[in-house]
Amino acid sequence: MEMEPASSSGSSGGSQPHSMPSRRSRAFYRFTQQNLPACKPALTPGLVIITFLLLGIIFVPVGLVCLHASRSVVEIVDRYDIECIPEQYQSNKMSYIKDSTISKDCKRDLKVQSHMKAPIYIYYELENYYQNHRRYVKSRSDKQLLHGLKHRDTSLCKPQEMSNGLSIVPCGLIAWSLFNDTYSFVRGTTAMNISRKNIAWKSDQDHKYGKHVYPFNFQNGSLIGGGKLDPNTPLSDQEDLIVWMRTAALPKFRKLYGRIEEDLNAGEVITVHLVNNYNTYSFGGKKKLVLTTSSWLGGKNDFLGLAYAATGFSFILVAILFALIHVKNPRPQGDATFSSWNRKTSAR
């Protein structure tokens, strides 16, 4: 019987062929070894100067266009919280605002300086009013606003959760402190129409406030905070409330009251009949009435235009400064340090 020779473990015949690394593993290896292809631009002085100069040339015109759009907006701003207090109550404003037997009616004359094209937006502006306070922001129930009395967990609404043993709808400090000054406008001898519809976000009306949720037991406590609500109108249609419930981030803010749908001519005098109900005197706040037009960029705000223009001018100044430095101290053509660095990066 013939014996077959035993194959050694080191022989080529018995060894398994080495599998080639996959494309994914090769890419992972190159990634971990930082050997992936990359763009490594050499920032020469000329390239840096041109880049800053181009950015400045782009930013400056954009800033000027934004500034022009902001300056084209016509605004009338009238602070009335001091002027609308009778002379005998100037030294004791709190007794005036808290006394419900005293008439709060006030008349203001506003002169139109430039032609105002419809629509003209009516805002009320409050200052030193911290709607972003943590306790104030949390004092609301979004589920109750959507479902009404069906949602019973209103613990977040404290201290305006219950009144006379009954739930409050809408509950919470935000709704309780609803702004309640009112405005009407007279042009000559004719009362002007003010549109109070479509002043709130459509998404808020459709998705955050119930169409079958009605105010209940609201402002029936011993301490009244602000405006009252129509108990026969669902919350989704009470746009004053919806606008107010979207809290402001800063202590000075404006909220939309309505729109005037007719042009106002330059030189006209508009008479405003307002009711000065809202108490801002207890915390040193300010109240202003604002009539304003709008542009394609929105309302009157110079910040965006000034920011673009200032940034563009800064880029141009930096480009000029770099150019002067480069002319005075140019980089040598045979710079050893730069050449050696360039050779190393090319070798990689």
C-alpha cells in the first residue's frame, strides 16, 4: 500500500488565498489614516484680498437696499399712557386705573407726515413688560385651549386655574392678563373702518385653539387682570386672545390690533378715540399706539440693512489694509517655508 505524502502547513498548496480588502474597508482605512482626497487651497495674499473685496462689494449694496426698504416704511408712534390720565390723577396713576367708576376715554390727534398706502397696520406697543418670565410663560394649558373642559389637568395654570370652585377657560396668567385697550379712528367727520380679522396666525387658529371651545368662568374672580372674552364665540375665532397668547421674547414688543384698508394722505389729522383700560402703571410700563405701513422686507427695522452695510464696509477696509501690507512687505517668490510646506502637501 502506498502512503500519500503529508502536506506541510507551510506549503503553498495547503494555504488559503488571501482575500482582497473590500472597497468599503479601503475607504475606511483611508479615512482613519486621514488619507482621503481633499482640496487644500493655498491662501495667497492676492486670493485673500480679492475674496474680502468681493464680499464687501456684494454686502454693501444688499445693506443699502435693505435700508432703503426700511426707510420707505411710514410710521406714526404715539405714547398715550401719560397723556391720557386726567390732571388730578397725574400724581396717583394707580388710583385712576383701578377705579372703574372713572371714565377711561381719551382722544388723541395724529398727524400724517407722509402718504401712507393701505393696508395700514395698527399695533399696540408695550415696554418693560416681561412676557418671557418663566412663571408667566408656563401659566397656560395648550390642551385645554384645544379641548376645553374635556381636559381637566390644568395644574400648570396656577394661580389662575380655578375661580369660585369652577375651572377657568382659558386658564393661566397669560390669558388672564389679556390686553384690553380699544381704539377707533375718525377721519374728518367720518369713522374709519378697522379690520379685526386675519390678525392671528392661521396655524394657531386651526391647530391650537378649539373650534368648539368657548370661554367659561373667565374674569369672574375677585381680581380682574385684563380684557374679557365673548362667551358665545369659540376660542379659535377670538383673534385678540390668540395674538396675545403668542408671548414675546423681549420686554419691548408690538402686537397687531387691526388694519386700516384705506390710504392716508400727507398732512391729514386723524382723531383717535381710545379707552385707556390696561394697567401698566403698577410696573412702570409704557403704552404706545403705532400706525405703520410695510415694505417687501416687512416693517420698519434698520438693523438688517445696517448689519449688511457695516459688514461689507469692514470687508472692504480689511482688503485695503491687506493690500497695503502686501505692497509694503510682499512675500518673497522663493519663500523656503512656503515651498517646503507646498512640497509636503503635494507629496501626501
